[in-house]
Amino acid sequence: MASALKNLSQYDENALPSAADLRFGIVVADWNAQITHALYQGCLETLLKHGAKEENIHMIQVPGSFELPAGARLLAGAHKLDAIVAIGCVIKGETNHNEYINNSVALGLTNLGVATNIPCIFGVLTPNDEQQALDRAGGKHGNKGIEAGVTAIRMAALKQALQ
Ligand code: DLZ
């Protein structure tokens, strides 16, 4: 018989499994570095707080968000990983560049996760302006890097449990 569903809220840090034996990749885009570095800090601190070992966390930087899927693929080829977090910030400008980048990154990470069996977490902010980004990188809406870290721990634990 299937077990009953637990009432988990998606980013509840109290309900997380230990990250002690889990291996993570983090890819950080250099565009809008003030934002992406804050997201990275939030993500890293969350992984460490839940027991991840520093030697099991592999970080690389890529120029912009468009390069996140390729960076994640390279990281997956270089290390044994249970989850990868892609961190970027694409701010809407005068043209539609943000839509091309965001759609491409989302699809690229989705395809990579399915193809490699390594969950890829979308830690990319898609704000209309810089203030919206700051609000989500340690400001009034919290730090979305923490949420990405929580999601990575849950998905990495699932991968280890089911493989
Ligand atoms: C070119 C570009 C622009 C205009 N804006 C952003 C942005 O807001 N956030 C981001 O991460 N990257 C941006 N880029 C760079 C692209 O992601 C990519 O690095 C270049 O188009 C080279 O492939």
C-alpha cells in the first residue's frame, strides 16, 4: 500500500533530510554579480548548515546566465553529483533578450536534469528591475539562494534514495 502523503511545505528547512552524504554542484553567473554572489552565499550556507561537507560542494563561475546549462554539464562531467544549482539574474531591459535567455536556461537545465539524472535547480532570478532582484537576494523577499539550496537537498536526497 502506498504510504500517506506528508504535509511538507516546499522550503521548510525543518523537514529536510541531512545533506551530510550528498554531493552538490553550483554554477554561478557573473552578470549582475552583486545579486548572484548574494544568492550563492545563501545557497552555500544552507547546504553547509544542513551538513553538506565543503569538499562535496563544487562551484564554478560562468560569464552569464545563458552559459549556466553548459557550465552545469561541464560540472556534471567533472564530478559525481547528486544535484546542481544554477544561479543567475537576468534583468529585463529595453529589448526581449531576457525572454530568450530565461527560456533557454530553463529548457537547458530541464533537459540536462532529465538526460543526466542529476536534478538541476533553477536558481535564476528573472526580475523586471534591479530593485526586484535585490528584494530577492537578501532583501524584503528573503534570499532565493536559500530556497534553491533547500530544493537541492531534497532532490539530491531523492536521487540517492531511488538509485
Ligand atoms: C547579454 C546579457 C544581457 C544583456 N543581460 C544579462 C543579464 O541580465 N543577466 C545575465 O546573466 N546575462 C546577461 N547577458 C549575458 C548572457 O547571459 C550571455 O553571457 C551572453 O549573451 C554570451 O552568451
